[in-house]
Amino acid sequence: MQIIELLTPAYEAAWLPWAVQYFFLIGIAATAALTVAGFALFAKPYSSGDRLMPAGITVLAISAICAPVSLLADLHQPGRFWHFYAYFTPWSWMSIGAYLLPVFILLVLSFCLVWWLGRTVLLRWLAVLMALSAVSILVYTGSEVMAVRARPLWNTIFLPINFVLTGWLGTVGAMLLVTRWLPGGLNAMPDRLMRRLSLTAVVMLVISALAWGVSGVLGDDSSFRAALRLYDLFPVWRLSLFGSVLAGVVMFGLVLRQARFLRRPGYSLIVSLVMMAAGWIFRWIIFMSVQGVPKYGAGLYIYQMPLGSDGLLGMLGVLGLCCALLASAIFLIERYPGRTMHLASLA
């Protein structure tokens, strides 16, 4: 009898933590754009949707500025960025995204400026264009990961769907977080609308998870079978599943109790951080944990996050940039309150 030993080489991670930051922030930016565009098109003046606009605009502007920074850091080399424009490849979602992203950022910044200046008619036109651009961003970001057929956990239609839903959950959490520093604070927040948005996002995520499970049981989704294999073989993936279920239960309970405690600073802070953490952790599992599963062979790759710019320091840098932009936004709002103060006074 012959014993043949198969060795699987360990490869460096193709997606670094920079990618987690990019997909997290661009998911928030795109879903925030759809949310505020809906408010601009359908909310009546001084209604709950209109009063939530300052928080939505702040989240939209910050995430839209920070997301490309993370993307450029993930590309590493300026030449790689240039190649997207010098050598267009229409069959590559990354190449297509290189054209969609600048358009989206330009429309977002234009929309924010026009809203601040109070140009209502122009704002509606920009809202339509921005919403269409946001949809294109959601399609491109989901498709460029889903297109990797070598990884069944990525190659499923439920991946872009969950990118959208967790991005929207992060958007709602971010709006709840920044509201406390805007004129009027939590007292000016339209709590009924905020509860409705939060509950809708959580319920849709639960429905998506159940649909994924049913599709897998019926044999229509190979990612479900791949996830079951990891659950059976590796305790760390078993722990991830239990943690995800527990986090979902906790988040659902927090959202249900918002009616009584949402205006309390401590409670709203916990709810907002849990929502944002859920969206970020989902992307960390999708990118970093899934890359630890070899395409061929047994076992798992052991990933150790570097402490430098490609790891922890980079993530702290993005967080610092977001905080700096938030502080700048608060300063501008206090210096030039404009429409923000007027809406807060009507709460």
C-alpha cells in the first residue's frame, strides 16, 4: 500500500482588512444615499423623514469620503489604480466599479451641498441620480465578490443581498449615533421613524437568513452546503454561527425595546454600536475568515492580523478619519446651523 501525502501551500490573503473597511463604509454610503434620497423625494417638509435628514446627510458624507480612502489603501500601488482606467476590462466588476465609484462620490457630495443650500427642485433631481448610482454601487460591490466561483461561500445571490441589508443596518445605527451631536440631540430625533427603520432592517435580515437556509436544504444553494461542512469540521466556525445567532437575538431584543428607551443616551449608544458592529463583523467573516478556508485541501489557514498599516493600525486610521470628519461636520453645523437648526427647533 502506498501513502501519498498531499501538501497544500499557504497563500497570503488576497483581501486585507482594508477591504473590510471599504465594503463596510461603501455599504453604509450606498444605503444611506438610498435612504436620504427617499426622504428628499417623498417626505413632506418638516415631517419625520425630513427631520432625520441631518443625521442621514452627515452619515452619507462621512462614509462616502472615507470609503475611497480605504479602497486606495487596499490597492497598494498607484499603478494598479491607473490600470483600471488605462486598460478597461468590461468583464471585470472591479474595472466597472472604477468608473461607477467616482460618479457616486460626486453625486453624493453635490447632493449634500445642495441640501445644505436649500435648493429643493435641484435636490430632487440629484436624489434620483444619486439613488440610481447607489444601486449601481451595491450591484458592483456584491457582484465582484459573488463572481468568485472557486469559493462557494461567496458564490451565492444571498451575499449581495446581505451586503445591502447589513449595510442598511449599519446606516441606521450610524444615524442613531451621530444624532446625539446634532442640534437638539436625541430629543430632536423622530424616534418612531427610527424604530421603524431599525425593526425593518432586522426583520429583513432574519428573512434573508431563513431564505438562505431553505434554499440550501432544497439543494439550490451550494454555499449552504459549504457552510454546513465548515460547521461540522471546525469548532471556530461553529462558534461563529452560535455567536451570530446570539447577536441577532440580542439585536432583535434591543430594537423591540426601543419604544421605551431609545431617547436614553446610554441605551441608544448600545443599540447604534451593536447595529454597526453587526455590519462590520459580517464583512470580516466574509472576507478574512472565508479566505482562511483553502480552495483545495484540508484544514484552515491561520491568519494573524498584522499590527501595522495593513492591519490594526490601518483600521484605527480609518476610524480616526471618520471621527475627524464627524468633528468637522459638528463644527460646521454649530458655526453655520442653517436648515439643521431649523428642523431641530420644530421637533
